[in-house]
Amino acid sequence: MLRVVGDVHGCVDIAHPVKDLCYLDLIENAKYSVQLGDMAFNYVGLNGVGWKHVFIMGNHDNYDDPPVQSLGDFGTCNLGPYSFYFVRGAWSIDVRHRKKMMAAGRQKCWWHEEELTKPEMEQCLEEYRCAQPDVVMTHSCPASISEKVGSPGIWQAFGWPGPRVSNTQQLLQAMYEVHQPKLWLFGHFHRNWIHVSKEGTSFMCIDELSYVDFNEGWEMV
């Protein structure tokens, strides 16, 4: 059984104050697991977690000190009997606030590396074109899907005049237009949500400290 876990936001080995869960609780009974990004800024809690439990870095992760459980930038991952294509990163809607905190001497909480560079995106798209995977896992999602899963009011809450399509969302959209996988799993939006596109791709957003289990045929358990 493979468990796919949503955003963790630092609750690696310390329980969330409301949900009373942490990441280590969620993977305890899973043979394999993939976490969809925004794991933590401090990865000490991952000490001792083995190779069967990996994660895709998001926009709220520490790019100065990625742990061995991080899958890297993008590519095909074979985890036991499970194979999928992954892409890290997203754009931080709260980037202005985070930069202000850092300028005031607070702990580092934003990394320029949160999105792939243009050359990396071009390489990723070409690899994906060749791979033609059945399953994709990312932190964010294609631009056309973000319009459906996102909350329009959130832009004003963070001081933006209206929606912004990030470079990562543009890349993921280009990937989707090149090849439509059977299943696309992502986090970032902090909600549980399922949408089947007209092309037949099942898009699944997984909420913070939530999870979905799959058998070896990629059917939900």
C-alpha cells in the first residue's frame, strides 16, 4: 500500500495543534509513502525515516538543507511497485510577508529556489514528454486546474489585485497539454478535492495532514 500525504508545514514529529496529528503518525502503518511538499524548514524529525518514505519539496521547504528523503527537482520515481513522475516547487502567495520578516531579522522562511529555473523547466518538460507517465505527483497543479481548486478571495487577502499564474503552474499546464496521465496528485491548496477532466485525468488535491491510500494498481483503498 502506498500512502500519499498532503502538506505537513513543520508538523513532522510534533502534532498539529488542531488536528492532533503529525507526519510520523501518518506514515507509521504505510509500507510506502509520498508527501506532496511543504514538509518543513527543519528536517530533524525525519532522522531515521527510511527510503520507503519520500517527499516532493514545495514552496515552504528548506532548500539550503534538503534531506535524503527529498526526491529532488523532477523525474520518474520508482518506489517499490509504484512508478510516477514528480515535479517540485510552487510560488508563494505570501512572498512579500516572508521577505519582510526576513529583512527584520527573523528566521529564513523563503527561498528563491522554490520554483525551478527556466532551463530546468525546459528539461523537465522534455523528460516528461518522453516518459508519458500514468501517474503524476506535484506540489502545485496546472494553471487550468488551479482556477477550479483555488479560492479567488485569497489573492486580495495577501495584497494582490487578482489571480497570478506562476511559472510552475505554466510548466505543469504545458506538461498536461503534452500528455494527459490517468492520475494527478497534488497538495498546496489545503483542501480535499477531486476533479475528472474531459480528457479523463483524475486530479486529486490532498489537504494538509490528510492522506489517500492506493494499491499496486493505483486504485484508492
